[in-house]
Amino acid sequence: MEDNGKIKKMMIILSKATLENVYACFVLANGARMEGIQAEIFFTFFGLEAIHRKKLEHLHIATVGNPAMHMPTMLGGLPGMEALATSMMKKEMEKLDIPPVGEFIEILSASGVKLWACKLAMDMFHYKEEDLIEELDGVLTVGDFYKQGSGVGTHMLFI
Amino acid sequence: MEKLIIGRSIDVNEEGFMNQFSQWTREIGEALALENNISLSPRHWEVIDYIQKEYKNDSPLSIRKIGKSGVVDIKEFYELFPDAPLKTATKIAGIPKPVSCI
């Protein structure tokens, strides 16, 4: 196989806006660039919240329906529980030098990661381009996104 | 393993990172840069000097930290050392590969 199957480009689709998914996506994209691999992110459905100017700093981790939280589902649903778990996680992340969402987006953009919004999801949520971050590279259809990912050594990842 | 570069023998790991910073000289740095297709400019040297200073202070390096260094921003860092900038810059600087994921 050409280039021994080396990964040349990561096309990551982010469809969720729970903090742990957003960070997984951002760390993978940034990590790709750090290894000399190209990276592009397609924000679709709830993933759009991660690039929505007014929402991106208010994302939460999921305490309900998440068995790895090791807390009874009833407790996870109590008022303030998500905020508490989120602030605890944010403190731990700051210790590990993981930036907040807004700063992370700046880092990704400066590192050459392309940031795309999904046209269909934007129509569905009635978002306009000016609602989204200024680092946005554009609004794409699914077909456009596949075109972006063409070439040998491209991998696609759905989060 | 031993590696011969500009007529000197240096101790490197399997990825080509120097195991002993004490063996590093600016000439070796220049030769390592050329192996990575980089010709070092004064801007490159400012970044390498910063990276070595942080290493000597036992301060772990990350892309975020480079961006906040005041020496270079992340965009220029990627322009100076295209393709895996933190790995390439630390390799040229003669220090171990950073273990950071950020």
C-alpha cells in the first residue's frame, strides 16, 4: 500500500456538545497536527454548540445516562449536579494544561485545523454564520465535507 | 544507539532524539535541522533557545505553552517547523520528545 498506510488526514465529525466529547474531538484534532497530520472538524447537530459564540463556554458533561460517572442516575438528575461535575472536571483539566473551549478553538485554528459547520444542522437550529466563532472556515454540505476528505491516507471519525 | 553527524558521534533513541543533551552543540542542531529540511534562521534559534531554557528548568512543554511563551505564536511555530513542530523543534534542540498530548 502507498506510504505503508500512513495517516495523512483526519476528518473528525463532532455531533455532540457534551464537554467530554468536545474535548475528545479537540484533543484528537490537535494531536494530529502535532504529529504532522492534517485535521478538519465538521460540526453537526449538537456539535454546533461547541462553535456557537454564546454557548461554547457553557458546555457541560453528562451526569445522567453515563455509567462511568459512578453515581445513581437519580442523583445525576438533581439540579446543579451537572454544573458541579463540570466545574470539578474543568479544574482537573486546567491542572493538566488543557485549555478552555474558546482558547482551544484558537489553538486549533492557529495550528491549521479546518473548522466547518454543517449546513443542514445550521438550518435546523436556525443558526446564522454570525452566531458562530470567527475562526470558522465555512459552512459545508455533507458532499462538500467528503470532497474535503478525498485523497490517500484520509481517515474519518464520528464522535 | 550511536549516530554519526558532522563527524561526531551522538547517542540517539530509535526516533532520532538525542539521549544526552550534553553532547548537543549549535552545529549539531544545524545538522539535525537540515536532516528535517529546515535551514535555521534567527527566528528558529529564538524558539530553540526558549525550548532549551524550559527544558533546563524542568518545565514540561506543550503547544499551548509555546503559544503563551511570548517568543512565538502557534501559527508562526507551525510555519517555522512544519509537520509536527513540537517534535521537530525538540529534536533539533537536542532534548527528549515532549510527552504532552496538548
